Amino acid sequence: MYQLLDDASRYDVGSDAYSRHENSADAKDVLERAIAACGAPQEVLSDNSLAFNQLRAGTIGSVEIFLASKGTMPISGLPGKPATQGKNERSH
């Protein structure tokens, strides 16, 4: 399950469910459709999963490359600080 929320309004700009485990291809697909429909944000906050954040593993992934092409900065919450993603978790 992928859910993209606007931080200020809590508007769901893109959600989808896939039968596969979380991965960068599906994460990028959801982001592409949300950005096409709503425009590119300044930043995208994600958790630390490798689907959205491969920088912590020392590589640059397809999601980071796609977001950079849109002028969007990928950011992630600090490990062990789940409250950062609290708004998204509550909406689940």
C-alpha cells in the first residue's frame, strides 16, 4: 500500500495497492501519477524503506532520480523516530 498525503491539507494526492512487496518501481509509479495530477511538490517525506529511500543504503535509486527530475527534494524521517510519519500513519 502506498499513500501520498499533502502535509498541510492532508489531501490524498495518490494512493494505490499492489500485490508485490514494497519496491521502487511501484513507489515511482504512484509518485508519477500523483505529480502528473497535482504537480510536483518541493519535498517528499518518506519513511526509510528502500522503495523510497535508497540514499541511506549508499545508492541513488529510481525514485530519487525521478524526484530530482521534477525539482523535488526527497527527505526521510530519522530512523527510530516514527512520529515523523505520524500524520500518514493516522490516516491509515
